[in-house]
Amino acid sequence: HCGTDLGMIRTRATPNDDGSYAIEGTKIWITGGEHDLVHNIVHLVLAKLPGAPDTTKGISLFVVPKFLPESGERNPAFCGGLEHKMGIKGSATCVMNFEGARGWLVGEPNEGMRAMFTMMNEARLMVGMQGLGLAEMAYQESLGFARERLQGRSLTGAKNPDGPADPIIVHPDVRRMLMRQKVLNEGMRALALFTGHQLDLSVAHGDETVRENADNLVQLLTPVVKAFLTDEGFNNANVGLQVLGGSGFTTDWPLEQLVRDGRIARIYEGTNGIQAMDLVGRKLGLKGGALVRTLFAELTSYLKDNSDAPHREELKAAMKRLETATLWLASNAPKDPEQAGAAASPYLRLMALTVIGYLWSRMAGAAQQGLDNGAENRPLLESKLVSARFYFEKLLPETDWLLQDIESGKDSMMAFSDDHWVA
């Protein structure tokens, strides 16, 4: 069994006389489940003990090595096959058969999910960074191509009069795609760094209140980082392929591989729809709503302390939309959980765009301050100001229709009967 509904897990662990356990079952989608790159492979396996509750509260965690440490003999944990995937082909994704393999309990019985989610939350941040990395590589490749590929003339007159044509970067539609890549990549990088900074504060700051507030933000933003950075990582790779045109559709250029490799990041470590449900169904209600209140306090404090913040009114409007959506969920979701399910993905995206707007305002402010102080890296600082303007003019307005999506509710998406789908 695999998937999100771990309560259905069928792998069993039977106690042995020596304190170990006999693990019986099959797992799929196991990354690096079998290979010869290291001397031993150690699996962390979720399984149920005899008599355990038939829910996620009955799952325990076991460590199962390929070779037993005391004797070096082969543990019966075998690869039953490899998945044939559209991307990440260098990663061995295995079917693993545990045929009475010896394993040892990690932590307490029936506490496997709590232990596993320590890893999962870190992995979700890591996968978000994977999406960002793919997006940045796609941008660098498409930018280089657009500066060299000669096609047509600029709409305002030749920019390369000595050549047969102008580079395609002169064309507005190509620039629109490149600007979207660049501006979103820099915004997503800022979001990742902001979240990472909060993670450091949550474990290392000397003030308990600062640690708690930082932890609130990390918990709230972890599904946002995972989902938004991988959604836009894939989208930006796709946009990069479009910049290359027919060349992008060939294996002569890396864009088609980036598109294929980037697609999995929206799926594994919890699909992005599950991330959205985690945000709406769990994180918003944690600690009586303290997590999202901490975020609003961060944004509100910034505007209060910076009366001349760049793009202040646009950011303030987006914050109001996020607040309105949050109150709508607080009012409607408890009465009908399907309303939460219908609103989850647009709500996550609305939060991501708003927080990135906050970060772009901060970046624009820092860039303007640098220019005012005579900093030498003027092209970088000037590009930040233009990029911020592009974000607030071209990208942040999406928050308006995201709020409309949320407030329109579930009815139109839940109204079909079975007959309607094939009509």
C-alpha cells in the first residue's frame, strides 16, 4: 500500500524473541530502495504491531537494514522491481518486499507517525527548494537562449541592425515569460530564506516568545513553501521550454528534462493538494489560530513601521484579501468540511502570493536604500525595483480572483452526479 491514507497500511511487524521484529509487507515508491552506491541501506519502515488500532494511531516506525549489523548477512528486504517514470530517471524508485526482514522499533509503539513527520516536514522544505532550483536552472537556460536566438525584428525598429534579425529577447511576449520566471524565482527564494531564518530563530533565539512566534511561522509556511515553490518551479520550467520554442521540445536542450523532473516535486512528500489541506484543515486551527495570527502580526507590523514601504497600498490590499479569505474559512469550514476542501488550494496560493508581496516590498526598500547611499552594484539594485513593480502590477493581482474563487464556495465543483461526468 502507498498513498496519503496511511491508516490503510498493511505492513505488519511481529515481535521476535530477541527484541527485534519480523517485518512483512510490500512498499512502493521507495527512492533509493536498492542500489550499490553504499555498503548498506537502512530503511525506515512504517508498520503495525499485532492488535494495534486500525488507524494512523496504530502505526509504528522500524529501522530495517539491508545487511544485519551483527553478522553482515542479508536481511530479507528485496527490491521487487523498478518504476518506469517520466522523470528523475537517475533515481532508483523501487518496489520493496519485506519477507520477514528483521527490524527494530524506533521510539514508542504506535508513535510512528509522530516520528516520521519530523522527517516529513524537513523533506517538504527540501522538496520546495528542489522546485526552486529547477525553476532557476530553467530561467538561466531560457535567458541565455533568448539573448542569442535571432528571430524577427523589434516592434520599435531593429536593435541588431548589423545582423539578419534581432535576438528574441526584444519581443514583449518573450520578456513577459522571462520576467515571470525571474521575478517569481527571486520571490520564491526570498520566501525560502525567510522560512529558513524563522526555523533558525525557532531553535536558537534566546527569547522564548521569539522562538514560539518563529515556530508558528515555520509550521504555517512549510506547506506553502512545499506547494508553491514546486507548482511554480514546474510552471517556470514549462515557461522556459516555451521561450526556446521547438528547441525546447528536443533533447538537445535541458528544458524538456527540467519539465519532466520538475513534475514529481508537486506529487511526492505529500501532493500539493494535501499541503493545502494541511494548511487549511490543520495549521489554521492550531493553537487557537495562533499561527496565522503570527503571520498577520508580522505583515501588519511591517506596514505600521514603514509608512513609506514600496507598493504599500497593493500589499495592504492583498493582506486584506488574505484576511477576508481566512475569516470566510473560519465561518464556513466548521459547518461544512467540503468548503474547506474546495478553498484549500486557492487559499494556499493566496497566502503565498501575499507573503511574497511582503518580501518584494522589503527587497525594493532595501534596493532603494542602497541606491540612495551610492552602492556600486546599481544594475542589481535597479533590477530589484523593476522586478518589484512587475510583481505588484502583473502577478499579485491574481489574489483578487483567488479570493473570488474561495468565496464562491464548493457548489459548482460538487454539484455533478455520476451521470454528469460522462454526459
